[in-house]
Amino acid sequence: MTPLIKNLNSSSLARILFYSINSNQLLMEEILTLIFKFLLLEKRGLKQTTLGSEY
């Protein structure tokens, strides 16, 4: 263990772990939001092109 980790108590380690998990969850939420927005835009774009080709 590094000296920094040796000096941390269990409460500090738990807090660091919580923030790490929380930030990873926020990152995953952002990634999923971007994916779904992209899919919605793609779906709308496909509808517009199919409607445009019918006329």
C-alpha cells in the first residue's frame, strides 16, 4: 500500500468508493442518454426519408 492509502481510515475509503461508483453511474447515464438520443434522431431521420420518397 502507498503511504496515502495507509493513512486513510475506513470512512474515507468508503466515501471515495461511493463517489467513484456515483461518478461511474453518472457517466453511464450520460452515455445511455446520448445513445438513445442518437437512436431517436436516426429513427426520425429514417421516417422523414421514407415519407419524402413516397411523394
